[in-house]
Amino acid sequence: MSSLNILGITGINTYKTKIGEKYMNLSQIKHFKTILNTWYNKLKKKIKKQVYCIKKETDNLADPIDRASREEEFKLELYNKKRERELIKKIEITINKIENNSFGYCELCKIEIGIKRLEANPIANLCIDCKILSEIREKQIRQN
């Protein structure tokens, strides 16, 4: 997911850092709150609309073959909805981090995650170095 993707989804411009600006100042916090809240609301609306459409479509299918075919499509939609619900939970956790003043810092090494990385993935909880190490460890565990 690129920053263009998230910012495009939310319709928010990239943050313009100023020389000497303190990391996670009020302006930056406001920027990320706006991104997260907008993303959260869009996902909630999308899920609500999908549930309505699924219910409406299943009510209108009388033919058993059509119903079976549509049920397969619903399985995929439900899988995507599950992923979106998990994403909503992660967004809620991230918003809570903002409220607790722990947003923007790596959970492992406590250094700044960085504005650009957070715009690319606002729910990131690891700096790029810790994330790479984490992925290497996961890959090694899967191979063993």
C-alpha cells in the first residue's frame, strides 16, 4: 500500500515538513488523525454497504443454481470484509496510540518511524529496520 494509495483513498495531501519542526508535533498529529479517521469512516461505510447489498441480493435469488453461484462470490466478499474489519481494528489501535502520545514511534526500538513511512502505512508500528528484521525472522521460521 503506497502513500499515494492511502492519501488517494482519503483525499488528503502529503504533509509538508518544515525545517526544524519537532517530530509528532500538533500539526503532524492532526494530519495523521485526519488520515486515520477518514480511512476508518470510509471502511465502515464500505462494509455497511456490502452487508446491505449481500442481504438484498440473497433475498432476490430464487433459483438454487443462481443462489449457489452467488454464494461462492459472497465467500470472497466475506473474506475481504473480514480483512477490512481487521484493518478497522488496527486503525482503532493506532488512533488510541495517538491519544496516548505513543504514535509514530517504533514499538521495538522506540525510534521515530518517520512521516513518509506513516503516510505510506499510517498503522505501521515498526520502523523500517525493525520491520525488515521481523520479516526476515518470519521467513526463517517458515522455512524451518
